[in-house]
Amino acid sequence: MPDWLSIHRGNSPLIVTFPHTGTDIPAEIAGGFVSPEIARKDADWYVDRLYAFAAGLGATTVHTALSRSVIDVNRDPSGASLYPGQTTTGLCPIMTFDNEPLYKVGMEPGAAEITRRRETYFQPYHDAIAAEIARLKAEHSRVVLYDAHSIRSEVPRLFEGLLPVFNIGTNFGQTCAGKLADAVEEICIASGEPTVRDGRFRGGWTVRHYGRPHEDVHAIQMELADRGYLNEPVGPVTAETWPVPYDPARAAPLQSILRKILTACLAFAETA
């Protein structure tokens, strides 16, 4: 297993994936970026810490330590847009969410380098997810894959205004049963935090690729607005203001809601 890929194997029918919490940049790539800070800016900060309780529920976790600026493992490997007509980032992004260049002039990855990164980093991550689904499906009638994300609350390049705290993605009901999506949404709404289902973030490549409700593999994405668990600055951020430190006490209220959500996912999987 590559040293940047970590898997915790549980025995319950729940898999939690962390595609964007990594900040590592391989040495052979690092020199091409404008700066390490820019290359790490758009990470899903501390999301793996936020869901640290998942292992205690018996969940399997799959985590890449690599920065999404190296390769975004939640994008279509063909390079096709998941959101046609809307601004998004690619398999090997060249701009930050704030439209800042990631690479020094002339150092952007070409077709051959993108192919190398896809084979070296993207494929092992997804081979691991596929293997864990197969392992758990051999033991359980139903499996739930929960893809865990976060993003800054305001990113004008990607969406207008303030993002809801809870953004549930099922690609309009194609990646999981409505009963599962309903259960997750009900918990989010009951929390009193702004919630949307299949809004701006309706599920990336991971849930669209693995979600096969007709085979009882159900995939759901959760995109959290960072203000839900961090002391997020208002408006544009700089290297001096972002990321803010992780504060367990500040994150605890949202973490308790997420525990309810994963428990509901597990209950759904176990009722098959």
C-alpha cells in the first residue's frame, strides 16, 4: 500500500471516505507550485478529525494524505465535468477556488503528467475503495459509502452567497435509496442548521461511481460549510488567516450531529 494511503478496516456495513483532507505534496511535484500554502489552501480542513469517531462505530475508513492540488480523487478520471455549465475544478486543478494560479508559469501538468498522476495516485485510492466495498458486501446484504467533505462558506467562484452548513449529495436520488437520504436530511434539519439536498454539491465522482442502489450499495456525499465546526473568517482568506486551528470544543456540537448521521447510515445498512 502506498504510504500516502491509509485504510482502517471495520466490520460494520459502513465506509467513510476522505478524498480531500490531505496536505502532502510529493517532492517531484512541489517545485511546480507557486507555494505550498497555495497548493494546500483548498483542503477539506480537519474533516478526518471531525469524523474520528467513525472507527468506534465499526466503520471502514479510506483516506488519502495527498493534497487535492496534486490530484483530485473525486473527479471523473476522464476529465469530463461533473457539473456541466457550472464552474468547477478538474482532475489536476491549475487554479484555486479563488481563481489563483496553483502553478508557476509553464509548470502546469500536461497530458502525460496527468496520466501519470492518475495511474500513481488516483487509481490506488479507488482500487482500495472498490476492494473494501467488495469485502463488506460479501459479509452484509447492504453497504453504505459516505463521502466526507467540507468547504469554505463563501466561495464566489463556485457558488453565490453563503453555503448551507449541510449539503447532502445523492445526484438527484441516483446514488442511494430515498429512505437513506431522507433519514440523513431529517437529522440535519432537526439540528436547526441550514440544509440542502442535491443543491450546488449533489455528489462527486465517488458517490456517482460507486452508488448502485439496485445492488444495495448506497453512496451519499456530505459537504459541510466550514463555519459549522471552525471559527471561519468572513470573506476572502489569506495565508495568515487560513486555515484556522482546529478547536475540539468548537467542533463538538456539529460532531454530535454527524455521529447521529453516521448512526442512521449504519442503521439503514443493517436493516437489509
